[in-house]
Amino acid sequence: MKLDVRVLPDLVSLSRAVLEETFPIIKEAVAKRGKFSIALSGGHTPEKMYSLWAQTEQYRDKTPWDRVHLFWSDERYVSPHSRLSNYQMASETLISHVPIPPENVHLVPTTLSPPEECARAYETELLKFFGAEQPAFDLQLLGLGPEGHTASLFPNSSALDEKLRWVAAVRVPADPPERITLTPVILNIGRNTFFLVAGENKRAILSAIRAESNAQTSRYPAARIHPPREPVWFLDQAAAG
Ligand code: 6PG
């Protein structure tokens, strides 16, 4: 499988490269639709990009925050104040440092029970935001797990074969196990997709994905994300090998 790859020396330069390639997307989205929608990834890799976005004047002050709408590609079924929450990580690194209107921050609800209720509520939030338009994020950031998961789509998950729902509640072999995740239904219509992959521990899975012949049936969920515009893989040298 051929990947559109950008290899950067380290995580800081990877994060800067992602930001540099984000701004033309923001500009085009705001010019065409008056707003920019981004699905943030969780985990550790994107933390540096979020903090550079918030702390670097040229990025922070160049962003039309009143037109930016933040969503999440997945969330853990924990309190938004939990250290395990993807929202909490984004709040600490980005949201609490920039003048984004609170109504533009579209958290995944994680206080409803059971988790399926959260997935349904998030889907309603997406429907409200996208209205009659196709629910295509202007940019979706995704990470890669060592066994090929992305968002909270893990190998053999039934959510991989979802044909209708945009959001699913899943139980995953990771901590915490209960997750809310976007499904390939919505991820495969995103306008732009950036994978952020750093660290030597991702080298093996990247090689395995590249060795895949048929992406559609790949056992690796990340390999199954094929929106109209192919994803761009931002790798640091440690992950690229
Ligand atoms: C999550 C993420 C998940 C993450 C990968 C990579 O909720 O954990 O959405 O898909 O992107 O597990 O995580 P790292 O960036 O920490 O390696």
C-alpha cells in the first residue's frame, strides 16, 4: 500500500509541518463555507501540535478562532475532567489558551449512560452542525496504535463494518476500554486527513501497513481509512525508519 508520507526529523518539526499544512485548509474552508471543522485526535502524539498552535503567536494569532469548530475523532468514556480524557488533553494544551468561543467546542458527551447514548447524542450534534451538508470534516487528525488502530477503531471491531452510523460506542483492548468513536462512514468522507505518527514503536506497524496489498480488507483499521483525498502521513524519523 502506497502512503503519501512526510518524514520530519522529530516530533516538534512534525507538529510544525502539520500546522503549516493546516492553514491553507482553514483558509479554503472559511472562504467556501464560513467555518472550519476539525476532528482532533487523542493520545500523546498530537499534544505538541496542539500546544504549538496555542503557544506560537504566528499560528495562534493567524487562526480565525470564531470560525473554528473542534470535534473529536474519538473519546474515552470517562469524565471530561479525567486525565484520560482526550477533551481534557486538548483543553490543557490548546483550548484554554486560545479565544475560541465555547459553543465552537463540540465535546463528545461522556456523562450519559450507557455509552451508546453518548454515541447517539454525538451523532445528533454532528447532524446539527452539518445540517443538510455532507458531514465531511474539513480536517480530521488521526493517530496510529502499534496494532494498527486509529481513533478507537481496533482490529476486528464490528464498528469497522458499520455502514450507517457516524458514531459508535465500542469496547476496546486498551485502557480505558469503553470508547466513543467516529466510524469509517464519516472518516471516509473527510475532506482532508492527517495521520500523526511518531516514535520507534510505530515503525513495525507502518511497515506492515505499507506491505498490505488490499486496503479495503486490511486487518489494520488505519489502513481502511480512504477518504476521497488520500490521507497524508506525517512521520518523525524514528517512526519512518
Ligand atoms: C486515543 C486516540 C488513539 C491514538 C493512538 C495513538 O483516544 O487514544 O485517539 O487512536 O491516536 O492510540 O496514540 P499515541 O499518539 O499516544 O501513540
